[in-house]
Amino acid sequence: MRVLKFGGTSLADRQRMEVVADLVADATRESRVVVVASAVSGVTNRLVGLIENCCLGSDRQHEVDTIERLHLGLLDGLDALIREPAAGSIHGVVVRLASDLSALAKDRSSAAELRDRILAAGERLSVPALV
């Protein structure tokens, strides 16, 4: 079994994701493969910024929308049969992200758990885009 891990810069745009997909396809011809995908380049920093600023009254939704558009843009050019389910998955993660940020802003008592879930959204967003 092979484990292939791809960092954020490997997933920065559709062209790089296609290279990753080719590498995974080639590896599966030789053995079983587990793929580990990091957040898309720059997304973890954006999520950290959202966590740090969520209680300051800043416009969280604008940044969340920007993150969603970034990931949906990675699906451009894909067949609708692939793109639509991936877009739905991305949207579901974004809805949960916005909810977690709102919860964090209202109540810091479960901050550690919410912070972890918010940061993990980066990886949860990259996986559907890596189709």
C-alpha cells in the first residue's frame, strides 16, 4: 500500500489538481493507494484569520464566500456529472464552517473543538475539488 500526501501548493489550481489525479491514477495501477490532501494553498491561513477575527464583528460571511468561490472555481471545466456533486459537497462544508464560526463568536466555551473543526474545513473542502 502507498500513501500519497499532497500539500496545499499541489492543489492550488485545476491544472495542479489534474497532475495530482494523474499521479494517483498511475500509483493505483501498481498498488492500493491512500490519498491525503491538505487544504488548498492559502486556505488554512484564511481560516486562522477567521478564527482570530470572529469576535471582532468583522465580515465573516464575505471571507467564507470567498473561500467557497475559490473551491468552486477549482471545478471549472469538469463535466457536470462530476462538478455538481462536488459543488454540493463543498457547499455543505461551507455551511458548516459558517455555523461553526457563528457559534465560536457567540460562545467561546467550546473554542478548542470549534477551532479544530474550522481548521479541518480546509481539508474537507479540498477533497471534493480533487476529483
